Amino acid sequence: VQLQASGGGLVQAGGSLRLSCAASGSISSINAMAWYRQAPGKQREFVAVVTSGGLTNYADSVKGRFTISRDNAKNTVHLQMNSLKPEDAAVYYCGANVRVRGTSGHYWGQGTLVTVSS
């Protein structure tokens, strides 16, 4: 199973970016798909999660600004980030709980860098 993240880049404060992450491989099903982020010198932190049924949850720091969504047919998760702040700058990682031939496991993407200029 591979998770390929894309969509990072440089944006001014107040701007928007849309991250995407596509899962591929011998996937039977995907339960939760989530985004995490890690800023320099800090631990990786939870950003948002969406279940296979569409239930979502967000970190307090991004509520009202970020929206997570998924396309189950394409095994893809997106993160729409609006009103970006300098403190949102980080490497963003997607993660997913994937079932492969009867065995479940957690997989990570390679990360995509988001830079927010003030």
C-alpha cells in the first residue's frame, strides 16, 4: 500500500491550499483517513480525520478553516485549507487505516510541505 500526498506549496497568510492524498495497492477497504502535520522542532500533531462513512473531526486549531473530504471510489482524501496562518506551516502527512487481504494496518504518506508567509 502506498499513500501519495500532493498539493503543498508556498502561500501568503490568508490564502488557501488544497492537499490531496491517494492510496494505491492491494486495498480491500479503507477505514479512517487523516491528516497530520509536523512543524520544525515540534511533534507530529493531528489535524483532521474522516471515516469511511464521512464522519469528520478536527483539531481545534483548524476548525472552521480546514475541511477534510474523501472520495471512496478513488481511495483519496483531500484537505481544503483556507485562511492559512503562519502557524499552519508544516509538513503535512496523510495517514490511513487500510485493510489488505484480511489484515488491517496503518500507513503513512511521504508528506507535503506547506509554507505560509506573513
